[in-house]
Amino acid sequence: TNRTFTMIKPDAVEAGHTGAIIKMIEEAGFRIVAIRKTQLTGERAGQFYAVHSERPFYSSLCTYMSSGAIVPMILEKENAVADFRKLIGATNPAQAEEGTIRKLYAKSLEANAIHGSDSDENAEIESNFFFAGTDQY
Ligand code: GTP
Ligand code: MG
């Protein structure tokens, strides 16, 4: 068993899809280890996506990611990182497989409903970004 990190992004929270997305996550066999609802400042969104700071879409991404509430979560399952990336589907919803969270709920390439960590190492870093210093998990 291992862990991944996810957050439901502002477009999906605003559209009222939080519950449906959490239901899909649980039905896919993930256990919610930690969950909260918060909003990023532009600066913190920039820190979270710092790996993309040289990309042309970085400033737009930071504005979008700080535009509304998000729901970060730590999830537990065997093979969590890879299985979760499969459940959410391709970055661009137009290319996401049928039945994936992004295919069902993403609005666009940028406003794509949900994040999923891309490695065990980043899952740990991103979990700490939102949950360090809070309750034991
Ligand atoms: P995350 O799980 O959010 O990290 O998405 P990803 O790993 O599938 O994609 P990536 O890390 O490459 O990009 C991070 C986020 O930036 C994406 O989820 C989109 O919200 C946004 N993004 C990626 N590519 C583009 C792009 O070409 N244009 C715009 N406007 N946004 C993009
Ligand atoms: Mg990524």
C-alpha cells in the first residue's frame, strides 16, 4: 500500500462536483487519509506548480488555481500514484479516456478538474505542502 496526493481544482469545486469526484475516488479503491477545503493565494499556487515556472501558461495557471476553493487530499491504495493518474485521465480532457474524472468533469486543458501527483517523491512533497503540521495522518 502507498499514497498519492490529489486536489480537486477550482472549476470542479465551483461547479459542485466535489461529492461526485470523491465518490469515484472511493469506488476506485482509494482510502482518504486526509482532506480539507482551502484556497491558494497566487503566490502559493506558483510555489505548488514551480516546476512549470518557465512555461508560457504559468501565470494563467496560477491565476486559475487561486481563483476559488480547492479540496486537497492524501489518498492510500496499492500502486496509488500510477492507478490514480489512470483514474483521472489525460491532462487535456479532449484526450482523456471515457470514464475518467477529467473526461467527465474537466472544462478545458487548464481547468481540468483535478490534480494527481506524478511520483512517490512528489506525492510526499505535495502532501506536506497542504497537511504538514496538522493532525496525525
Ligand atoms: P497536474 O496533475 O495538475 O500536475 O496535471 P498533469 O500532471 O496532468 O499536467 P502538467 O503537470 O503537465 O500541468 C499542470 C497543469 O497545468 C495541468 O493540469 C493544467 O491545469 C495546466 N496546463 C498544462 N498544460 C497546459 C497548457 O498547455 N495550457 C494551459 N493553459 N494550461 C496547461
Ligand atoms: Mg503534473
